Amino acid sequence: MRRKIFKILKQLEVDIETMYPWKYRLQQVHGSAYLDIQCQFFKQGVNTVVDIKLQSGERYVWHHLTKNIRKRLEGVEHPTTCPFPKEFDAKPEQWLSLVEHGSMDDKRRAMRRLALSNLDFDVRKIELWLHKPAQTFLEREIRRWAEKIKGEFRRPLDRFNGPWTIERSRL
């Protein structure tokens, strides 16, 4: 049962972290939404029972994830698609403030928003995430978006000495 559920979770791009034997932390990002899920397996006689519950995150995205898990357990291979949650508009300075002072999920959302933005902004505040070891799921997500931002520079970061701003191509 555990192998089958873990195979499904991997197919649905859910990160699995072992907390201790039979208890796991599951994490998934869908657009701007982040799900933090607890998963625990129990023995009940000869059967294995699984308890999967949302610890924090967007309930609408959670509903679609659980629906997809159930469908795959039933043998249906085509997952339902979940629309991306609506994001609020903010100025780049507000997103940069979240990169510095927000929770890890706020930092991830802000970094994603900045990477997908077509606005110019000062990117010195993201440099830390290009060099910091990414050990947790959220740190890896933050780093992925920071690297996307770095990839949009026309000149290398280590040779640029002025105020850092992204010079976006206007097509």
C-alpha cells in the first residue's frame, strides 16, 4: 500500500520527506499555492491504513490533489487539472520585502512572482538564494525561481558592480 501511494505521489510531483518510520511530510507547489501535508501509515490487523491530512495550504488545490490520488488508486490515469489560484497584484518592492522578511512560503511565492514579472526591479535581495545551500523543499523551490531570475540577466552577476536591476527585453 505504501509503495503504491508513494508511486502515485511521485507521479503527481509531491515531495516526500520521512519524519520517522511510517510518518511522512508531503509537500507540493501548484502555481502560487503551497501544500504541507501529513501522511501516516498504521497497521490494523493484516491491513495497512493511511491517514493523509492537510496541515496548511490552499484547500481548493488540496481537493484536486486528493481527487487525483483517489482516481489513481482506482486505476484512472488521467488526473483532473486544477486551475492556478488567483494571485494578488503587488509592486516589486512589496515582493522583495517578502523575500527578505516573509515566511518560507511567502519567500517562495514572492520569488516566483518576481521571476514571472515583466517589471524591472533591484535583484540584490535574491543573491543570497543563489549561494545558500537548498536543503528543504521550500528552499529548493526558492532557489529554482532565483536561478530563473539570474538567467534573465544580460551580464553575469559576479562581474556587475552597479545597482542590480533586471533589464527585461521588451518584445
